[in-house]
Amino acid sequence: MWRNLSSNFAPLSHESPPTPCPHIDGTIPPSLNGVFLRNGPNPLHPPTHNYHYFDGDGMIHAVTIHNGRAIHACRYVRTNRFIHEVVAKKPLFVRPFGELHGLQGLAKLFVLFFRHVFGIIDLSKGFGSANASLVYFNNKVLAMSEDDKPYWLHLSKDGDIHTMGRFDFNGKLQSSMSAHPKLDPTTNGMFSFACNYVIPLYLRYFRVTCKGEKLEDVSITINEPTLVHDFSITQNYAIFYEHQIMFRLHNLIKGESPIVFDSKKKPRVGILPKYDTCEANMQWFECPATFGTCMHFLNAWEEGNEVVMVGTVNRPLELLFTNVERIESRLTKFRFNIKTGEGRSEQMCHANIDMGRINDKYLGKNTRFVYLCTHGPWPKYAGVCKVDLEAPYHSHSQGQLCDHVGPNISHDPRIVGRRTFGEKCYGSEPFFVPKSLKSCSCEDEGYLMAYVHDEVHNCSKLLIMDAESPSLEIISTITMPTRVPYGFHSLFVSASQLQMQNTGMFASLS
């Protein structure tokens, strides 16, 4: 298991209350009044030798911007797991990626079960980390990981972060949910799904109205317990990728990990009319193994009879559990013809790029620009780039694998904007913020925001870049008062959204 805890992967030993950022270079655009958030793993207790990067407790880093000034704070998400282990002053819960392995992992599951039976812990209140992603929906900020229900966060005026509790949509969410829900910019509704990898085996798709009412689940039959991490929506469809990473609990008895990569399993994609209430109209596309394993999707849309989906294919993904630094990612476009049943894929870039975002106003619609991290190696990111999906491409480079970024990114015809952070400087996912939150004349008219850490000087900064600039010009650099460890997904909450947080303040908590 991958357990790099050196340099900026090392967890912070404490939380930070709201603290003014010591230095700001450049001018922060007035439209960026609000809060930039980033989620990530930060183990509460010293990790064991079986620690995996994905298992750390969720910690939120927030930079509150107001009239050109910035305040930083970082807080743990007060999950059920976190609260129990603060009191116990030791780990009580099983970490699924690092500890759930072989007979020892099976023994840890039994110990966890007996702790629940004897009232030492209460598993009915959740066992997840809330360390993966963030979303603003129905006037609430939610922190998520796919092993639990979301946790509701409140962002205070002084820049602090408060966990309000576990969130279940007025009791209608009976299970965990994906860490990657989709917000429809047309209806302002939420679409998501939940997975169960044991008996009964299921994938359940659901939607939540713009008023926060969760509707009935749609049960979707899957062949095997696949770790479905992400999905996509278009104007009329929801798309699910049943890939090659599997959950096989019986592997524990054989002394192995239950999370495995199965190269013999054929991937398949299921496309369901977005508002259907049963799976009868689900259309499955059997995909060749060359389609690879796609963990993150940037967007999807419709072109005539085709459903188009854009995501990053990771390979060789079996290294996710042994040697993640060698993983490479390629931006790929998939096309599925709902009339003929044919599917095909096209590599969009030959550069090694991942962890991307779009202008969220274009979710489910034809997208021209996507913004991604450049590997340095994974999960470190040496820079960011802007990809033009409509630019011409040299077909002879398709299918080639390249060593990290190197010179490849500068010669890729579809990469129309690029920035390298500098020697021994690595960043996190770039988040796109439109210049105007009410209207935007151009898809790429806006800013990219991302944390960057300088490993030489042990200094973290928040960069604000011009998304239209070919060099992704830095408009402002905000120096952090504390180190910001490497993490996962990010979010920007505008000043107007902050004011709306108190609506229904204490409803829907489990």
C-alpha cells in the first residue's frame, strides 16, 4: 500500500483557526469575494505501516476572500469516525484501502463489529472520512467521501469552518452516496448514485430537486461489485462506467486485498434516460479492454444519436495499490451511439494529465475547454493546463504513453494554455470560477484557483490564474500562514452563496 508521509504528504499535527494570510502579490479580482475550499486526507492519529493516502481523515482548507484580503483556516470534518477517535485517543475504525487486507483485515472487521455490538462505537452514524470532494447545493456546503453520507459544513463570516452534522436529505438517503454528484445548471437539481458491494449487490441512482427533495432510488443491475467512483449526465441521460476495479470481499480469506484490478473483466457503459424511474430503458455498451479504466469524468453531452463523454483514463491502474507514482493518465473522449449500439474512444492528448475541471455552467452541454493537472508524478502535480477539445490533433500520437509531462505538453496541439509551478513546486486540482457568476459571454472567461506547495522553502500558496491566457498568467498569489498538504477536490463558494447558507439551518441532519 502507498504510504508516502514525507514532505508535503505529511499530515498537519493541528487545525488552524482563521488567520490572515501574511502576503498577497498582485490584486485579487473583486468577483472572487467568497471562499476557496479544498478537501483532502489528514490522519488524526499517527498512521500505521498499512496506511494508504486515500484513508486519511477529511480536512478542509479554506481561504476566505473579502475586498482584496484573505484569511486561511483548516478544520477536520467532524465525522462519526473522527469524534469517536478523538475521545478514544486512538484509531477504532478500519481504514479500507490500507488495513482491509487478508486475514488481518478480516480480524479488524470483526473487532469493529464487536465494538459496535458492545456500544464502544456506533456504526449506524457512519464510518466514512468525508475526505474526497465538496459541493454547494441547496444553500449548503457538503463534504463527501463515497463510504458515507455527506457532512454539512457551515462557513462563518470570520472565515472558520463548522461541521453541522451528517446530512441525509430529511431521512430519505438511507445509504452512502458518491463523492461526485452532478449539479444540473439548467434545473439546479442534483443527480447522484450509491453502491453496495456485498449482499444485496446494487448500484442505486437518484436525483434531488432544486428544493432539496430526494426522490426514489432507481436500482441498476451490475454484473459484479465494481468500484464505480464517478458518472456523467447530459441533458437527457445519466451515464455509468462499470470498469475493471472490483470489490471482492472473499479475497480476505485468501490473504489478499478485497479491492483488486481485474484485467480480464470487460468494461461496459450504461446509459439511462435521466428522469426514468426504473432501469428498463438502460442501454449497456460492452467496451473493449483498450478503453481502460476511467475514474474521473469531466463532462458529457449529446451530438445527434451519440452520447459523448470526456474523462481521464488511468493506466496501468493495478499500480493504484502498490506504486501510484507510475500511474499515467490520458484525456479521452468516448462516443456511444444509442441507435446502433456502437461505442468508440479517442485519445484527446498525449500528455500525462488528470484531475480536471470545466466551467460548471456547461455541465451536460458541449464543452470546448477543460482544465487539468500535469503529472509530476501522480499524485503530485507539476502544473496546470488548458485543453481545447476542438483543436486539431496529430493522430500518430494516439495510444502512446509518455514519461510524466516532460516536453510532451509543450508540443501537444490541443493544449492551448499551460503553466508549470516551478522546480520542486506541486499543486492540486484547478477550480474554474467564471468572471461573472450571473453571466459569461465566453466559456473560458474566468479564473483558475489552485493551491501550490514549494517543497524547497516549505511554503504553500493559493494561485489565481487567468483562464483565457495562453500562459495561464498569475493574477494574484496568496501566501498561506501554514502548510497546505496535498489533497483532492476543490470548490469556490461565492459571497452571495455564503449569505444563503442559513436557509433551513438545522434541517436534514441524521
